[in-house]
Amino acid sequence: MTFPDSPDPGPIDPTPSVGELALEDREALRRVAGLSTELTDVSEVEYRQLRLERVVLVGVWTEGSAADNQASMAELAALAETAGSEVLEGLIQRRDRPDPSTYIGSGKAAELRDVVRATGADTVIFDGELSPAQLNALEKVVKVKVIDRTALILDIFAQHATSREGKAQVSLAQMEYMLPRLRGWGESMSRQGGGAGGSGGGVGTRGPGETKIETDRRRIRERMSKLRREIKDMKQVRDTQRSRRLESDLPSIAIVGYTNAGKSSLLNALTGAGVLVQDALFATLEPTTRRAAFEDGRPYVLTDTVGFVRHLPTQLVEAFRSTLEEVVDAELLVHVVDGSDVNPLAQINAVRQVVSEVFADYKADRDAEPPPELLVVNKVDAAGDLALAKLRHALPGAVFVSAHTGEGIDRLRRRMAELAVPTDTAVDVLIPYDRGDLVARVHADGRVQQEEHNPEGTRLRARVSVALAASLRDFSTANGQTT
């Protein structure tokens, strides 16, 4: 049967060729543009797959010198390149403070749009943390994806995380950051009438009672709760491993420093660990612990930690507890500084600020002091003589080494052995029940490894300070008070 105005289709070939089938398959189902009201970045937010290709960098200069702001923009460019981007342009605006609506002001936002069009960029990265309102307003003006420094660092962490715990920590940090930034357009923002009563809109308007964006938020919250439970279970295993190291007599030393300062290279030079060494920011995300020995034969454990950076996102500080706990429990911090950097003193201040904040959070319930710090200026083979002379004058107690060539490594080992002197000692005591004050002091100021309640009193095996050990000398089991 044919329609009156239809041409005669002619004979039909019952067996079309393979090429014709492939062509028909490609054209059988086509996407109809303009019908969806769901933003593509909602799904990208959920899975955090930023596709950074050609980017423009934007910074706001509110304080500090011009050199400081240039260094901050150079670091942002290095972060963008680490994430896989091609940096096309970098812009800095001088302001007293960021604009509350568009961060750089409406006029500068329009100029930024012209720059984006001229360069062909598909992403704009701001050197700061944007509020959800600023993010939304800027994207409406520049018409391309806009992200901030925090989102960029989170994306780098997502690319470099390899272990199950590291991936879970990064996912949790990303969701905490992106949850308040979910947004939608049009009908996806309106409330649907649930159930038969509904809102009186008729067929097709009676839905589940929540919008698409509300559904996304609920799903992300549920995923965050699941991740927290998984990380808590992993933490128990990690705490068991760390407690075994703390119960031993081995000094614990943590390597800290700015990202890409050469911490992993120094770990390899000191222990022969063979961990990943890469000239990239945040190449190390999981703490790596290796056992080594000083020149006098005394063993110790050395831990490589994740690198710090200026304005480290608070979500990452919260998520990466495994690395931070290694810093808190260490008896010595080997602070590695990149001697070839243009502003190494600023890196030192940034790392010290993060370490002090972390230590304050973890030691809030203890009367303890931060561990001693040994500054190590690395990459002396790549630094100029004038820069090294300035650093030697500014950092008189630092050790200058090159993990690449081995220069200064032996002197570093000697300094570590001098500073990693045990500040506590092991005791095995039997304290009578009428001296409960001593038991309380051991629990408060020491690390109890084993506790037993005998007819004669409380037996404790613990590590305590030298002063407290002197007070407990009369109750030592070596004096024959127990069998």
C-alpha cells in the first residue's frame, strides 16, 4: 500500500549490505537537542570528571606583593597542568577585596568573557574559593565552565588516588565541597506534587514529591554517609598498625613539606624504599612507612606524607586523616623545602601553618607540644649559588641536601639521629590500689600498652616520660613485687 503522493519505493532488497546496516544503526536514534532541563554539570559534579583542556586563569590581588601574587598564579598554572590542562592566559585584578557577587566585578566579568572567546578556552579557573552564588553568576556571564582552586585540587587528588582508602577519602571530600553547589534550571527547580492529591496539575505532574536537584542532594548525602562508615572501618585497621609502631621503641619520623618539594625522593635516598617519584604536584597521596637505621645501628621508622599547599581545602584536611595522624604521632618532623623554588620561605610558612592547625585539632585533649622540626633544603643541585647563600643565612639550622645526587644525605642522617632521641621510656609497674593517682597519671600522660588488675594492685606496661618513670621506680616489677 502506498500513499497517493508517495513515490514508488521499488523492490526491497531483503539482505542489505553490512555497510548499509552500519549506516542505519548510526542514524536510527538521534538525540533531540533542547528538550532536557538537566544541567550536564550535575552529573559531572556527582562523578567529578572535570574535563579541563584549554583554561584561563584568574586571580584577585588583595594583599601581599606583586611577586607573591605572581608566584601564586604560577602555582595555579602548575596545578592546572597537573590536572591535564593547557593554560592559555592568566589574569590578575587588583582589588581591596573580592566582589561578593562575581568575585571580580560585573565589568571585569564581561572583559573575561571577551578573553575566553578570543582564546577559545572552555574553562576558567579562579585562584580562590568561589561561593555557590559567585560560581553561578560567573558561568552565566562567561558562558563556559568556571571552577575554583579548591575544585582543581580535588580533581588532582581524584586522579592520583590509588588505594581504596585514598579514593574513598577523595570522594568524600569532593561531595562535601560540591553538595552546596548543586544547581538546576527551569522545571528541575520546582516542587512536584506527590501522590494522587498532587498540586492539581493533571496527568504527568504527579511525581515523587521532590525535584531533581533534591534527589541529587539526597543521593549524595546517602553516599557520603556510606563513605564515612567505610573510612571509619579502614581507620581501625590503620590505627592497629600505627599503635604497634608506637608501642615499639623505634623512633617515628615523618617527612612533611610543600608539594613537589622532593619528599618521596628523600625517603628513597634515606631508606631505598623505591616509592614513586614524579615531578608533579601531589604525586603522593597515601602515607608510606619504611624502616631504616641510623649510623649507630639504632633502627627507626620514616613516613612519607602528602604534600601541603597554600590554601589547602578544608575538605581534604578532614578527609586525609591517615597522613595527618602520622604527623601528629611523630617524634621528629623532617620539613623538606624546595631550594630551587622562587619563594621557599613562603612554602615553609604555609606548611608550618597547616601543621600547627592539624596538631591543635588532634592534640586538643592532650597537654603536649609539637614534635621538633628539622628543616631540610632539598634540590641544592638545581638551585643557584645566590639563592642558596640567602637560604643559609635565613635558615641557619637547616641541612642542605640533594636527594637526586646524594649530596648531604650522610649529614642529614647524623642530624636525625641527634634529634630523634626517645622522650619516653618503657615501664612495667605494679601500683597498689591506694595509689590510684599514679594510675591516672600513667593513663593521662603516657601510652598504656597492657593493664591487669591483680590482688596486690594494678599492673601496667606503658611508655611514659622519663620524669614520670622516676616517680614509678619504686613500683617496678623488677624490684620483685610480682612474679
